[in-house]
Amino acid sequence: MGNKISKTRKICLFATLGVLLGCVMLTTAKYGVKKYRERMPVMYLQRMILSPDTENVDGESTELVQRILGDIYGKKPQIQEDMEVDQAKIIYLGGEKMAEERGLCMDGITENGYLIAHGISNVYLFAKSQTGFTRGIFRISDYAEENGRYLGDESIMADSGLDIPSDILVGSRPIEEYKIVISSHKKQALEAARLLQRYIAESSGRCLEITEKQGDYPTLTLISDAKTGDEPISIDGGEIIIQGQSWEECIEHIQLFANCYLGWAFAGEEREHVLSHAGVLNITDRSYHVEGEPWMLEREPIICLWKTNVARGEFYSPNASLKSELLSYSDDQLYEYIKMMKYMGFTGIQVTDMCSAWAAYGGYEYVQDRLRYMADVAHSLDMKFTLWVWGAEFEGYGWVDNTVSYYDKSISDFAYENPRAIETFQKYYSIYAQLADCSDRVIMHFNDPGNLVTQEDIAYFAGMFRDMVKSINPLLDFGVSCYT
């Protein structure tokens, strides 16, 4: 009996030393360890202890975080005064005063924001409101790693809260009135529900309840059924259904829902983030779908990259507005622009790649970087990306290349029999082909502008480019524009 007591005391002693060491390292000299311990009750949760700073955090925030952690980990943590826990990681929960005591400034953090700091073995979450704590605790759970670190190589993560909407409404109903409904609390269903719960929480600060029951409340229902129809997301009378033929597919559609409706960009990827949104974010309470086969199965607007203040690359106008210059848009502006196209009923976008744009922006590298980004955006919104290229115009409109050649009458009346022409086309087609891997379709444009005068030449060089891009992306759809 005595040996067991001695062993227990040793474990508690080492655990206490570890906890106190983390506190001392992040506490100013004027702030004593004893005083710190006396005013910080702890909340146990498996390998974590949530420790509210009771002088700075109201009881409602503490209870809210308890519930959130219980939802995430399936076990509601209990508050206790004793900090002596062996092998436990600690999350300290505090307000602005506690942050200042650790030399951290929260002046730029709004009521919706949070600041997360990583100690030697602990995590500190600082916020000014329930919304901030809700968003912060979901961010911590999202970044948690098996080795106990929560921010990877970062020591501080801050979110001002300026970017998130003031509220999310489905029609006229606040999102916080909704519950997430699943058919059972099996592992895959719960993973899907918690993912949706996280996307809503981080973009709004509202933590929705997960339940198996339908009731007199609006619902976000998740369905996994092999007989599910083609519509991944349906909204009718404010009731939202997200479905897939498997839970894996359902999760993909949850990420699509986050991108289309919850203000996220690239949900499910490492670069996922909430887009800046001032005011209320509105979700339609009814989505419209055409019954049967629509008149146009695929609908794509074309985004032409002529520089607006340099007409056809030759005439400069100081009075032209630059507001429609997409290549000057920020990443998030481009994301919102393409999302607008989806809202308008388009199933994809077409974007031109042409030497006049290269001349306007200093080279093809920058232009193609933006085109690739547009393709990524379209795909994240379940849209297609069509690359539309000049098939026989590689010089002019501000673009200078003295090596370009089309015809040499001393050799032949056909361009495909001119070796210099072959070099020219291979050079520029190789540039276009760098986007083949992220394109769903390629359309070649040979007239106005264009420099091929025979149908034989057009057929030859169209075949050359088709073979080139198909070798990179065999699934690529290919076509030739012939409107002139």
C-alpha cells in the first residue's frame, strides 16, 4: 500500500512540475506562480486541460467551450480546481488582461476574433466574446497534432475577426436556429457532421447541435445513400440537404457547400480560409433546379483578357476604367467573381490565353499563374475550366517576337512545310500546354486574329496542339472555334 502511495505521489510531483514550468516560462516576473494557480480552475479532457481565466471570462463562455469540446471529442470536460494531472496538455482560456500579462497585445482583435499562443507544452486561447472563443476552439481542434503541438511550426496564430460576417441567414432565419441532422452517430456520419459544424462555427461563431432527430426547428440534413440523385445540395423552404452516394462523397459536398454558401474558399485544402465578408451573409431559402435536361447542358461565359485601357494592345486610353481587369484582382476578389458566375447559372468559365495579355502584364508567366488560380477556383465550386487560346497569332498587339514565322513562299504554300513555322507553333503551343493539366476543355481560335490562310494548315496545327495537350491530360475535351 505504501509503495502505491509513493508511486502516485511521484507521478503527481512530476506532472505538477511540468505544468508549473510551462506557466513560469510564459508568466512575467511580477506574476507569481502561486497566485496564478489559485485563480485558474481547470477543465479536464483526455490529454488536454481547459483552464478558464475566471477573472476575465464569463461563465457563459466557459460553459459554451465545455459543450463545444464535448461535441468535438464525445466527452464533456469537467471543471476542477486541482491542476496536478499526469501526461496532460493544457489549454488556457483567457481574455485581454491575461494576454497582456504574457506580453501579447489584442488591440487589433475584434469581438469576433481570437489569438492562440503556443507555450512549451500548452496552448493559450485569448478572446473577447463567445464568438471569438467558439471560433478559436474549433481552430485549435482543427490544428491539433498527435505530438501535442497545435500550431505546427508557428508560435502564435491570430485572427482579427474582421473578415467574418456579422451573421449568416438562410432566407430570414439565423443559422444558429438550425440543427445538423444525421441518421446515426456512427463514426463516418459524425465526422461529416463535425466537419460541417466546424465550417459554420469558424465562419460565424455559432456552434450548431448535431442530432439524429427531426423536429420543429430548421435543419441541415446529411445523407449518405447509394441511390442519391445528382444534386449534391438542395434547399427548399429553408431546409438544407447535403447528400452523397457515400460519406466520402458527402464530405466533398459539405466542402462544396462551405465554398458556395458559407463564405469559405478552397474548403478541404491546406489553403482553405474564410473570405472577407462585411455585414450579413445570405443563403437562399430555395434553390432552383431545372427538371429534366436543360436546353444547354454546359454554360460558360468567356473572360477575354484584353487590357481595358490599351485597345487591342495598340491604343492607350487614360479614361478607360480598370475595374473589369480581372488579372489585377486579388485572389479573394477572383474567387468571389467566379462564384458569382455559378450563382448566375453557369457551369464553368472560359478564359483566353493570348500574347496580347502577356504583353500587357510583362510575360506569360504571370498570366498563366492567374489562369491556373481561376481553374482551381472553378473546380472548388464544382465548375469546369475551359482554356481558350489564339491558335495562330504569336506576335503583335504589344507582343514582340522577331523569330515568329508562318509562311515561306520560297518553300511551300503551306505553313506546315515551313520548318521555322513548325518551330514557332511548337514554341507557343508548349506555353499553352502548361495549363493542360488543370483544364477540362481547350478551344483553339484561328481567325480574327490569325495568320493561317488554308484549311489544311488549320487542320494540321490543330492536330499538333490536340496531340500535345492530350498527352498531358488524356481526359481533356478539345475543340476549334470557327465563328469567322
